[in-house]
Amino acid sequence: MHRAGFSNGAGSGGSSAGSSSPCSSLASSPGPGQPPGTPGTPTPHGSLAIFSFALPSRQAKLAYKEQQLAIRGALEATAGMDAKQGATLATLEKGVLFPVVHVCDSGALFRRYLDTGRMLAEDAMGPDFALYQACYQEVRCIVPEGAELATPPFDQPDGPRDFLLLGFKSVEESFRQVLEDTWKDWTGARHIYLFLPDVLGLERISLYRLVEPDHMHLFKYLVLARLGPAACAGSEGASKAQDLLLDYVQRLRVRRITAYLSVYRSLT
């Protein structure tokens, strides 16, 4: 099976999902004070994004949706977070490690990192929450043929959309080039490309490499699959699409037992 109209980044020449090409060249990432260019566009260093993983720091006696709302409120109230920029993603599942993830490639938080290399501390959200923040670089991608290779901004104005997020901690960094060249196999990206139901509107699959900091709670690599705008909440089509997506995630989870995996929806 081949998903029509998809290619594998710059220089792929419309090759199949079996080959691997970078979204941009893989030089080392820029240091603080060396902006990589317009956010969301490929540069000689690859596109950068700040991922913020938020979770309760203590056992909460809250329903899961209430817990998500509490985390979101704390994120928006955190000084220096600028949570309105980028996208706040809430999981559609229960019991996952990170109920809320924020990602941005513009705004005050992103600019401060580019200028100073600083990110927010683990306790920035207060004593009830833990915040693990890191800079990641997009180093591989699968995009529709003819589409811009530029990473689309995370604060797209076309309503909520769904994301599959996979995180990998236990990787052998001495074989980084081999890992990145074969990423579709060991991350499950090929399975997503081939078997995610077409009705869910796959738009892009990206491999992100951790730039900094090196922390035991952070993933060395992330795979982020962007889907098209979600159907209107409450409609029959939206319910069916969500059921399809959650069913697919369960099947993928069986194959990717060593990865963190959940499905998220951007909040408006």
C-alpha cells in the first residue's frame, strides 16, 4: 500500500516511503543568539521548536479532564511561558504521562531561547506541577508531494487539529546518523504513513532530535504526525473519526511498546 501524493523531504524526488531524506541539511543547531531564520522554515540547521511537557507533580484527586484544565490554566498563568503562541495539545486518552504538551516555534518563549539559551525551570508552574522544557530540531520529514518543505507554524488559524506524538528515550546516540537514516522503521513512521486511515487527513510526519537540555525526563527523539483540521466537535463525523484514530493508536501501541505514544488535539 502507498499513500498517494506523499514524498520524503528535500531531494527525495517523489521517492517512496522506503527511502529517507532530510527536511533540510543536518549541520549542528545554532547556539543562543544565532536565530535560525523565520520560524517554521527550513534553514541550514533545520527547524527548531520548543516542546513543553507538563504534568502534576503530586497525586491529583481530579477527573482527567479537570486535571487537563488545571494544567492548561497553570501554563497560561506561568510568567514567560507565552502559552497563547504556538499550540497547546491535550491528550484524547486517559492515564498518559503527559496530559498536556505545549509546542511553539515563535513568540516570546522561543525568542528568549534563541537570544539567551534559557528555558523555564521545572518548578516554573508552581509547586503543584512539573514542567520539562526542551528545544528540538526537525531533522527528517514526510510531506505531501508538491507541499512546502517548510515546517508549518503550530498556531495555525484553521481550528483544532489532531497529532500523534511518539517519544523515544533509549537510543544509542553514537549511531545517530544510522538512526536518522532508518527512522521510519524503528519509530513506526512507516506504519503511520501506510496504515493511518486516509479519512484522518495525514499532512506531515516529522522526526525531531533533542538539542538541549540533556535531562532524564526528556525524549531523545520525537515523532510528530500532524493530521488535518478536526471535524466539528459533537458531529457524527467527528465521533467516527476520533474512534478511528484511537483504534489506530492502540494498534500502533502494540507495535511500539518501547515508545511513549499518545494522540493529542490542539486547544482553541
